[in-house]
Amino acid sequence: MANYEVHEHDVLVIGAGGAGLRAAIEASAQGVNVGLVCKSLLGKAHTVMAEGGVAAALANVDEQDDWKVHFVDTMNGGKGMNNWRMAQLHAQEAPERVRELERWGAVFDRTKEGKILQRAFGGHKYKRLCHVGDRTGLEMIRTLQDQGIHRGFNVYMECAVTKLLKDGDRISGAFGYYREDGRYVLFKAKAIVLATGGVGKAFTVTSNSWEYTADGQALAYDAGADLIDMEFVQFHPTGMVWPPGVRGILVTEGVRGEGGILTNSEKKRFMRDYLPESTKSEFSVDDEESKRWVEAAIAGQKTDAKRPPELSTRDNVARAIYTEVKEGRGSPHGGVFLDISYQDAARVRKKLPSMYHQFKDLADVDITAGPMEVGPTMHYIMGGIRVEADTQQTRVPGLFAAGECSGGMHGANRLGGNSLSDLIVFGRLAGLGAAEYVKGLGNNALAINNDHIEAAIKEMDEPFEIGKQADAKNPYDIQKELNQIMSTYVGIFRNEEDLTTGIAKLKNLKEQVKKAGVKGSKVFNPGWHMCRDLTNMMIASEAIAHSALSRKESRGAHSRLDFTELDPELAKFNTSISKDGDAMKLEKTAKPVMPEELKELFAKKETK
Amino acid sequence: MPEAILKVFRGEKDSGTFETYKVPIEEGMVVLDAIHYIQQNNDPSLAVRWNCKAAKCGSCSAEVNGRPALLCKSRMDKFEPGQEITVQPIKTFPHLKDLVTDVSWNYEVNKKITPFTPAPDANWTFYQEDIERVQEFRKCIECFLCQDVCHVLRDHNRKDAFYGPRFMVRMASLEMHPLDTANRLKSIKEDAGIGMCNITKCCTEVCPEDIHITDNAIIPMKERVVDEFYDPIGKFLKSIFAGK
């Protein structure tokens, strides 16, 4: 029998970004025994890269704001596909979660009155994003990390989970390995919270870090949970496009929130042309009104001017930039221009310090002196593991999910700033839900099936066996091919022909994945880790492609060239992907219906 | 296409050698891109830590031509054409494999620091000018390059006596928070060993976030420690007022 370490916890949290840390803190606070597994070192998770802010209706800057407006903005941004209850909980609880971060030591930028400062962002009616310059994610993860280390839970750093284990229908543990030396580890756990983030590494141009390999989505799928609305993949409008090594790295929406202007090669400010009819009234009528809005925002004064068209939702701005470039009005390196250099240089450096350094150090561009070049980059997946809104439990008893790996909260398109608030609101609810589930179990002993452990070990040993064979494939080559397939056939604009081709290519690629092999030892071997990550990315990629093919309409981030209109009927169903033997099953399941009192908050009609 | 010559330290637990690799240069390339190129094309088992590739996470710390640096911020075009580029792991922490070291000591140190302690009745109103100093310290991305270059840790291996610049910055961020009420001065003096620092400012020089570690964090804390423990007049005054 192979050797492995054994640990036992009531609740095991997998993933230590904002959601995972917040879940671990909450579960601990409920008095259960908690373990936290993270694939990187603590504090390095993708949350650290979030820039612009955390959305919460504190009404510190625009006093008209409240949770209802935030709720309506979120549902409108998500084109009605959001789970209404999640959107409601999120809008209601975000302010308290942000205040809690402050009590735990987060130091947000201040208003003149000494309160938390809030900035404008796309799709938010009022200035709502609490921020620290453009490094809000760092502030949040460090605050949670420094809070977490005093809560008495165990942290397993640089450890990856490869298999969830069940006793009958219930979760009973997880199996994995340490990246450091490849030793195997078994976690016995009564409940598991997945907080593993997104799937970006399946795409060529992405703002996501290496960790985003769909681990939670794949683990949950394998364990019997279902993935909903995986077709909704967000392309952030502004990623760096040059130099090649940094292509895709995020340029915060905060640049536009602070007054950044988008222009094409003809120096035309094009965003006004792409505003959907139904939302036009929320934006300025001309550049003069935009200018008044920006001046008032800088001065911290009230104004009746409406916000600039650059602050439309991300799906819309990404499509606009893509179209401008495709129609030949792009910048030299295949993007468009984003300019904030007309503002005072010292202010730009103060409000957007990381952007200033990012462009200066990596692209030799001084953003206080001239424009940046930007283009769409794969940024976020709205779809994910289906959970119950109030507890974050999946349909597998004892399995919970929170943050980006879960689905429902953001519908067809996420608003900027709603991700960081999602992490702390639903991270907490997942930790609470898991702790209560464990308490409800009482002393029921859960078994671990030894055969399942043996199978998990065999799966992890295999790439070394394959690596000895002559026809072994380099895992990095396979990833590159996966990236090309997803970016070419399942990208920002889709049609039936491309999606069908993409699905066929993914099917072929799956055979290649089985031949991925490595040489060397298990000591910190990234090639070996990649072999396992590929399996996860393949599951998510197929789920995205099949879901995208099945949604015959354009809605939010899902743009079909062959079905350009929005079909109101299709908002009534979620796309559900689950495992059926060895096959992937797709179903349309009824979406929860919003109660009347919330429906009354909406005045306008749905738009694409 | 022009080629760069990289000499990368390969091996496990200190036993190893520099292997030479040729890497085609693209415009705007950084050393981390070159390491990834080797990983993809020469040896997938080449170990390197990295996450964000945008100088935000502080994972890819190493020594490039002997200088502590983030690999993702080290531009290839700052080297002369044809110049060999050596890449090796940071020296101050135990070597694991290739460019990866065991930095877990830092996480143990952090646990010893008294966390943020606001007054229970704090009203949470404070102003931008009150937090400018603290926000500078909170930019830290925990790359541990300052720890790597610190003489006390690097040359004298006094991890038993000195927390290192990173945690001086962390303690300063707590001590200078307008609403913090804890007193860490005894711990800063005795446990963290602030007296070990002889202000050579090497840490400040390598900080990728441009935090003025020595001037803004360490020296003001040294002054506070001196005021608290070594100032005879202060001590005398305190003894009088303590009797009141």
C-alpha cells in the first residue's frame, strides 16, 4: 500500500483566496475544526490581483444608494440570469462584510469626512466601489490572511486536491498531493467548501494566474454536483495587448471609473455608439457632460451630470473594442487607446499606482503622459457549481462552494467590483453552512473507501509511467492546443459552426491528455502538476462549449453571431451540466422565480 | 531571432549546477517568460514559483545575475546582447528544488505578531492623511526579497533573533494605524530584535513596491523603542506620573 499523510477536520476548505479564507474564518468561529488547503503559498491566490474595488452600497459618496439599487444593477448587469436570492443576499450583506474588513485592519481610501471612499464602475448606478488605490484585492487578502492565522485553523500550503471522497452520497474526505515534494495526503472531512476560483488557463489571452485551472468545477462535477450557466464567460474589455509576454494582464476598470477615455485609431471616442438603447438614458449625452461628471468626481462634489459611456457594462465594452479592432480601427498592437493622461499626473499616480508601474515597468509606457493600448482578455466565469443561495451547499450533501467556482450570483455578466463582495458574502455563508451541516451530522462516523484512495494514487502515479513511453505528450503542448481551441472556437463571439468544431477538437484533445507524461521526480515538478490540471480544464472547457452551443440567443457575455437577439423565454432556464456515467449530460432546468416584491424594483425591460 | 543565454540553477536541496539554455528573445520579454520557455520546450520539471506575472503577488522571487529580483519584473532588454543571465534561488531560505526555496519560516514569524487591536468603542472615522504611512506599508506583496538581502538573515542566519524587514514593515503598519490600541514595543525590541538592524538600507533598495522600509518603518520604530526603554528623562517622568 502506498504511503500518505492523514489529517482529520470537520470542515476542509479548498482554496485560500478571499472566499476560502472567509469561509475558513467563519467555520472556525462556529466552533468546528477547520483545515484550509491552498495550491500556492498563503496570500498569493488570485484575489491578490483584484484591483478596482469591492462593491457595497455604503452610500458614503452617493447618499441615494442602498441595497435595492445595488440588487437591481446586479440583476440588470446579469441580464436577469442571476439567482435572485443570491443577488439579494449579496447586495444586503456586502456593506456589513466590508465594514468587518475594516474592523479587521483593512485600510481603505477615505472620503473628506473620514469614511470609506467609493468610486464609480461599469454598470453601477452610484459610486459604490470601496477601494485602496488600485490594489484592493491585496488589501483584502492580506486582511483575511492576517485575521485567519490567529483563528486556530490549519493551513496546508502548496497542496492540491485531486479527488473528493464520499461515503455513499455524502462527502467524507479529499485526496491530494503536496506540490513541494509530491507526497500524498488524505483529508478526512465531514464537509468540504470549494473556493478554487476560475478557469482562465484554458484560454490563450487571460488575466488569470496559473492556479485558475477549473479544479473546483471539475472536483464537484466528478463528485456528482452540477455546473450551471457555464456558457457565460466574461472577457474583460481592458487587458494589456503589448508586449507579448504581458498580453492579457488586467488594466483595472478603475481607469475608466476615474475618467479614462476609450478612443480608436481615428481618435474617435466610440463607446457612445455601442450603448444599448435601453440604457442610453443613464449616460451622458455628450463629451461635455462626461467632462462635468469627471470633474465633479475628482473634486468630490455632487453633480447632475450623468456618467461617461466608457462606464457601460463589461460585456458591452468588450464587444465594442473587439468590433473596433476587427473593423480596422485598432491601435498598432491590436487594441484600442485608453487615456487618463489628460488628468493631473500626481493624481493618476495616487489613484492608479499599480497601473502606473505596470505600464512603466513592463511596456515602457508612461500613462500620465500618453494613452495605454488595451484589448479584451478572458477574465471571469459567471457560471459554476450550482449551490443553494442561503447555505452555498451543492446537491451533494456536505459539499459547498463559494466565490468564482460557484455559479448563479452574476447571471450572464458580472459587474466589476461584485466579485470581491461575492467572495466575502458567500465565503462567510459557505463557512456557516458547512459548520451547521457538520453540527447536524452529530457523531455519525463517515467512512473512506480504500479502493477510492488507491484509484486516486494510481491516477497521480500514471504520468510518470506514461513519461517512459516513446509517444508521451508534453503537457504544456497540450495546454497550448487547448488554449487555441477555446480562444478560436469558444471565444468572445460564437456561432454553431465554430462551437461544433471546437467540441470535436476538444474530444480529440481528450485522447491526447491521456498520453500526457512527465520525467523526473515528484519533487516540485510543474509538468506533473500540469498533467492533473489538464484533466480539470478539459471538463470545464467541454462544459463551456456544450453550454454555449445549447444557448441559442445572445445574452450578456454570451454573444452568438447566429442568434443575435435576446430570447426572453430562455431566461427561465439554467443550463445544467452533470456527469452521467462517462458522459457529460446537459439539461435545461427551471430557474428560481423572483418574488413579486423584488420584481417591483425593476422598471425597465430586458436588454441584450 | 536573437537568442539569450540563460544559466539556471538546477538541482535539489543545494546540490546542483547551473545548466545553460538558449532562449529566443521576444520584444518586452521578462526573465520569467524565458524560464517558462525552458519549462515548455526543454524541461517541464523545471521548478519555479509564480502566480500573477504582473508584480502583484510576490511569488517569483529569485536572484538574477546575483541580484534579488522578481522574475516577472526583470526585463531581458536591460542586459547586454550576448550577456549570460544567471538565475538562481534566493539564498536566505532553505533550497528545495531549482528556483524554489522553503519560505515557511516567514509565515511562522507572522503568527507571533500581535494582530490589529482596535478599541471596542472605536467610531471608525479617520482621514486620508492619517493613513498615508500605513498604506505605504500595506503595499507589501510578501516577495521576501528584503528578507533575502538582509545581512542579519542572509549572512549571519540569525532567524532566531531577528524577524527581518518584512515584519518590521508589518509591525509598523499596525503600530501606526490610527485606531490600533496594542503596544508592541516590548515585542519589537525583544522578540523581533529591531536592534539587530544596522540600517544599511539594502532591503529598501530591493523592494519592488518601493516601500521605504528603513526610513519609514524601521527607524521610526527604533526611535519609539529608544523613547520607551532607553530615555533616562522619559523614564524618570514616567515613574513620577505612574505614581499619580
